[in-house]
Amino acid sequence: MTKIKVNDKVKVLVGKDKGKTGKVTQILPEMKKAVVEGINVMYKHVKSRKKGEKGQRIQFNGPVALSNIMLLCPKCSKPTKVGVKTSLSPDTKKISKARICKSCNEVID
């Protein structure tokens, strides 16, 4: 279970975009990175294919290391550490996990 998921609002802690907030659009678990809207904006230059066409400069969001972003709690709207709370349902005997905010102890999911 990852502590940051798609559509979570996060705050950047270090780097050129320090202090900015954005929504997570993609998680890359094998690289331990996340793509955040409006953060780490990069450009890709594309050469023209046909004669007379112009080349393009495509803008996209590059991945950011998960260690450099922190989840914004939806309840207290502060950057917070994420904890995992496990509970056993008595009727189905299944273990369920829920993410919790360490500062206000509210369930995030």
C-alpha cells in the first residue's frame, strides 16, 4: 500500500518548485516517483517531419521523487505524515487498511 495515491493533493518540500501544491496524476512505484500537475515542468523539442512544417516544443510534467513531496490532509489542510491503520471486520474476518493523518488522526481515504 503506497502512502500517496493518484488524485491526492501534495506539497513539494525541496527543489525548484518548493512550496507549490498540485494534484498527483500518476505514480511510478518502480522508480519511487510521482507525476504532479504543474510541478517539474519540462519541455521536449520535436523536429519537423515534413518540409515546410514547423518544429514543436511540447510541455509536460516530469516525475518528482516521492521523498520530496508530502500529502496535504483534506481535513486539516496541512502537509502531514501518513500512517496506516489496520482493522479487522468481525463479520467477514478480513483485514482492511486505511490511511490516516498523523497530525489530526482522521482517516484520509
